[in-house]
Amino acid sequence: MATDSAGAVSSTSTRQPARILVAWNPSSSGHEAIAYAAWLTRAMPVRIRVVSILLRPWPATSLAKLGGKYKKSFKKEAKACKEAVEQVLTEAGVDQQYWDDDVSVLADGSSPAPILTDAAKEFNADLVIVGSSTSTPKGRFNTSSTTSALLHSSPSPLGLAPRATKLSKNGITRLNYAFLESGEDTSQAGLLYAANLADKLSVPLRIMAFSPTGLVDIPVMIKKSLVQDLTDQWHENALAMLDRARDRIMDCFPDITVETGIGSGDGWSGAIDALKWKKGDLLCLDSSNGGPAPRVFIGSPTSEFLQHIRVPTVVLPVDYQQPEFTQPESVTPQQH
């Protein structure tokens, strides 16, 4: 994948369909990650593999002594896992044409994040989908320890599935990109990712900035009028930044509809709620430039922002180069 001088995405690959790795265990009470993958099939051709994890905290010496018994038990568990995965995919409405040949993989180890990273590398995954923690309120996203580790180390794009969120039966109907962290100082790989996908799916793109108020107490010696002046200046700068981003995308992708918006409100929740969201929205975010490339690495603003997202989200690694996905003639996306 390469970009021209204007930043337009051009293909150096004919990879297709998108390879989706879903992290899900049959013992899990939440099916949001599965629902996210099923939702993608309604808009684009994908190949889905589900990875389940068997944690083994016991030492290697114990495993060596029981090697034969463990292998036999593991094989039995993998079979049961596959049956559960096939059932949950069927119940979610995922047609078998979107299943990978190895649709269910059981992996074992002592730490989930490295296991998922290795599974994604082996599958050559274009997206790794994880769900929210079970204690999360409906329509929100909270990171588990595993997801938190991936948000600071994953070489693959991460798909974040809010808990119990309602998704459009028509799949993705709008792409969204949010400027967070340092605004235009970020790589903006996510902006090109969102625009490219919006172009492929013939859906609109919305580019956003957010101004959450009340996150920091006003210092004693700084007047409120000065704070208001700074806020007004930020708002003007944000409008100019969004206009430049819109013009850039329109130059690269003239056939898509691009809109912009600024969410202002009390805290991240208020700022996010200030903009209207649809059941068909997919949100794209960039990693912080302070992280290692090419890895997902989020800073404090993004971490706080993610706690209030209510739509499926993709977090891109630093300087991510998107592969090109083309519609195979033999596969027509399902309309549910």
C-alpha cells in the first residue's frame, strides 16, 4: 500500500476479502465481538476466524509430566469450542461463506495479549475484534486488562465492540473519524482508512473534533474570561483543521460525501453525546505518535474517550498502511 503526494491511497495489493480475527470464549456472557463481525458481513466480504484462549497458569514442569493427558484434554476442549463457535456464528446470522476454513482456533498460554497477537500474525489478520468487559454499562466500552495491553502493543488494527449496542441491519452506513490526541500532528492514517472504506462502500464520511469541558479545574489565578477566550480560539482552530481535512479527502476521494462536526459538552460523555450517532456508524481512531510504529498505542485522551464510545470502533496502529480490498465476483454481501 502506498500513498501519492496528495495522500490518496493506491493499491499495491489485491488482497480480499478482509481477514477478521474475533477474540471470544464460549464461557463469555457477552457476544458483542461476534455481533461486530456479523455486522461487517452485511457491508463487505470478510473471512472470519474466532480464537478462544485457554489460560494455563501452571508451570512448564507440571505440563511436561502430564503432557499426554493434557494434549488429549486440549483436543477435546478444542472440539467443544468449535461447536460453540459455529453455533454462535450461525445464531448471529454469519453465513458459512464468510467462515475461515479454520473458523475456530483454541490457543493456550499464560498471557492473553501475546496469544492474541500471535494468533493475529498467524492469520494475517486485518482486524482483531475484542468485546467490552462484562461489567460495562450498555452502550459503553470498558477495557479489560487484555484489551488495555493490546491498546498499547497490537501490530494489527483493533476493533472495539461496545457492550450491548444496537447495530444497523444494513451494516455500515457511515464512516466516522475523530481527531484526538494532538490533532493534525497525528499520522492521520485513520482518516485515510475511513475515507478509503467510505469510498469502497459508497457511504458518507464524517470528520469530527471534540471539546470536552469540565475535565480540568480552572486555576485560581486564571480568569474565566481568559479560559473562554482560549476555548473560542480552539473552536476556530478546530473548524479550520476540519475544513483542511475535508478538502484533502475531497481531493483524494471526490465521489464521497464528507461532513464535519464539533462535539462540545460536559466531559467526554457530554461532548460525544452532542453529536448524533447512527446504528450504522463505524468510528476510526489513530494511535498516538508517541508510540512505537507500527503498533497501536493510545494516550490518555483516547483512553478516556474510549470509555464513552457507543458504536463499533477501529483503532489503527501508528502509520498504518491499509491493504486494498476488492469485491470478489463470487461473493455478494448479505443484506439482513
